[in-house]
Amino acid sequence: MRIAPSLHRLGEDLVNCYLVEEAGEVTLIDAGVPAYYRDLVDKLATMGRTIDDVRAVVLTHGHSDHVGFAEQIRDEHGVPVSVHELDAALARGEAPNPSAGMGERKLGSLLSLLLRGMRRGALRAKPLTEVGTFGAGTALHAAGLDALFVGDTLSTLAVTTGHEGPQVPPFSADSDAALDSLTEIEAVDAAWLLPGHDAPWTDGVAAAVAAARETGVDHLARPGG
């Protein structure tokens, strides 16, 4: 999906990756799940680019459904990969995923998520052998594209229930803390808020944060069925 002339979205069916093109070079934001590598090759071809034009992979965080094919493109093509310093051990497979609940959930939504993930190789993501890091306070803000990449800080769909709109994702390890942390991005001046899951938000970062606060975390705390 082409979002803007230099901004593309890959992997709309499960988890998002974004391609940012500048001066003939491409930066990937997240690497989805392993099967997306084939999609990446096809997407680059539609852009008139190849894997050799990819200069970096930047991970919003170290969860396996965002690490995806990062080790493959790093190992086979020498593309450097970086992640926040607090997630480096997780991306290397040296630390377990932080425990997280699923909050409210619906059986149909969960089964759909699991089946799509299995078909796309979500359980086969390889940890990174090498990964660079960036520090606290680094916002993945592409000012020239009017876009902020937020990974799992916010989503526009709860994959466990189908609840739509900006919200704290249902798999957050600490939903209250996640909601509080939105103060760190709400002042970013960007029209596009690009989440790790589901559709981009086009009405600005501040409006997305306000909508998430209005939704709150109550829907995450109720058991569903």
C-alpha cells in the first residue's frame, strides 16, 4: 500500500512494516513476520527498487512479530538493524518477552489472529545475531513525511476483540503505564500516526492520544469470550 510518494506500508493482514524512500535508498521500519520477506521483494520491485537499495532496518521494539525477517536481511545482505537499547536483549533472543495479559478477548478474533500468524511464519522468526541500538527519547518521527511510527505504543484495532480506534494494545505488559506513556508522543506534530497493527491514523498524533485516553484501559481488563 502506498501511503505517500515516499512512504509505503507492507503486511496489512497481520502486522505492519513501513518503507521510507529517500534519495534512492530505503529504510524499513519493523520487519513483520518471516513470510513478509517475499512480500518485501515484490513491493520493492513496484517501487523500482531492490533489496540492495535497503540501507537500514529500524525496529520499533523487540517483539518477534516485529523482528520478523530482520535477521535474514541482515545476514544475507548486510543491512544493519537497530532497536531501542532496552529491547536489544529481547531482539537477540537473550530475554523472554515480558509477561502480558490479553485483557478482553473474543474467541473468533483470537483464532483468526493465531491462524494468520501461523500461515505467515510468526513462530519462525529468528533472533538477531547483531543489532545496533538507539537511546531513550528517540521518537521515530519522519518530519519530512509528516509521520510518526509508533509500533505497539498505540494500535487502531484490538486484534483480540476487533475493537476499532486508537487504543493501548491488548497485549501490553502494563496497560496503565502504557496509557500514561502517551504523554511522550502527544506533542509530536505529525498528521500520520503509523501503528504496528492495523490501519494508519490520519488525524494527527494528539487526536489519536486523546481518543486512546477516552477509550481508556477498561476494555483491556474485562474477561471476554
